[in-house]
Amino acid sequence: MAEAQQHIDYVEVKSKDILAERQTGWAMFTKATMWGIIAVVLLLVFLKVFFG
């Protein structure tokens, strides 16, 4: 059987690239958390108004 040929290019990873990726992830996480909290609060207010 013939072996599959693989070629992997390695690139230098710089700390500013890692930091930018983590900052983007943190910003997305905090935005999703904020919208989740707002949705829960609105749901609780809705339940209180209509069923409370």
C-alpha cells in the first residue's frame, strides 16, 4: 500500500495573535452573557405581569 503524502506548513505564532484571539473570545462571551441575562429578566417580568 502506498503511504499518503502529507505536507504541514508551520507558521510562527505571536503573542499578539493569541491575545487578539482571546480578547475577541472574551468580548463574544460577555455579549452573549449580557443578552442571556436580559432575556431571563424579560421572561421573569413577563411571567410576573401575566401570571403573577
